[in-house]
Amino acid sequence: MQSRQYDYRYSCSVEATLDVIGGRWKGVILFHLMEGTKRFNELQRLVQGCTQRMLTLQLRELEKDGVVKRTVYAEVPPKVEYSLTEFGRSLEPILLMMRDWGDRYVSQLVEQKSKVKS
């Protein structure tokens, strides 16, 4: 398999993909946004264990990468909503495959644990 140089930052396309969706929270955030537009507090409830600061940072990075759209409504108090961009929607098959793999992995762990107890 031939390796291609993309730009100064990435030596391969997998690295570029992981740069956008990698890390503890980005995939989880994107997975929940697949269901539709969410407000910040709703995302915070869904992404359990993620601090407010980390959620803010992750959303900013996803917005910068063009996969999440942030919409601010001129209201008092301000209303902010997050949604996937059209480009962000192109990640859906990857995220669904990650979910399916995670389900299989958890099942395998449960099975191994039950064998150890037996």
C-alpha cells in the first residue's frame, strides 16, 4: 500500500480522521448530535463525565474543523444550539460502525468476565 503525503500536518488519512474525531469526548458528542440539534446543557447531560470546560473546548474544535455548526440566537438569556454540518454528517457511517464495534467489545468483556466467575 502506497503512503501519500496530504499536507504538513498528516502523514496519512487515518491520522487526519483521528485528529477530528479522536479523543475521549468528540466521538460521543458527534454521536449524540446525529440524533439532531442539541443545546449546550442537553449535550452536557448526555455526555456524562465531561466537564463544562472540556465540552466547550471539544465543541469549539469540532466547529473549527467544520463538522459542527454553532447557532446563537439573539435572546435573553442567549440560546445556543449545536448541530452537525453536512460535512459532519459524512461521519455518521464511521460513528455507527464505532458504536457497533463497541457493543461487540462490551459483550465480549461481559462474556469473559462470566467465564472467569464460573
